[in-house]
Amino acid sequence: MVSNPAMEFAFSDPAIAAISVNEQVDTGKEYMASIGNKLKSEGYDVRVLLREGGAAEVILKTAEEEKVDVIAMSTHGRSGAARWLLGSVAERVVRHSNIPIMLIRSSE
């Protein structure tokens, strides 16, 4: 799942918003394809999905639709003001999921 901040904020000029959204979608597709190819080369059975919408909501809906056994996510481990300002997708998924969650702290 790739977060697309441009979809979550309103812009005063729709043309700027469209350009930003398209750039984010292209970047997301390239990133997900590279990760999918890496995992496939390591022998994993991978299918890449790119969906639009609020990250937590889309993760939960997709997991339910795909009937997954577990949701694995990385987390930035933000705290304090950064977490308050940016929110936590992982926290929202954990709070609202009926499916087991595996959180992995990001090394970045």
C-alpha cells in the first residue's frame, strides 16, 4: 500500500492537484513493482495491488476482500507531536482490524 497525501488534501487549483496525484500514482506503481519483483525473485508468491483512498481504511477493506490471514505492516515508530500531526496508519489498522496484525519497525 502506498500512501498518497495529494488525495487527502484539497488544492486551490485542480490542475496542480491532478499533476500531484498523477505523480504520486506513478511513483507508487514503480515502487510497488520493484518491491513485488524483488520478493518474486526470492521465491515468494506476490500480487501487487494499488488502491486509492485513506490508507488505513483501504488496508482494512482490501484485507477483508482478499480474505487474508494476517496484515503485515511497517511502522515509523513516531511519537509525540509527529504522531499527533501525521497520525498513525498502523494504529488505526490495529484498532479497527478483526484480522491479526504484524507490525515491523521501519529501519529508515
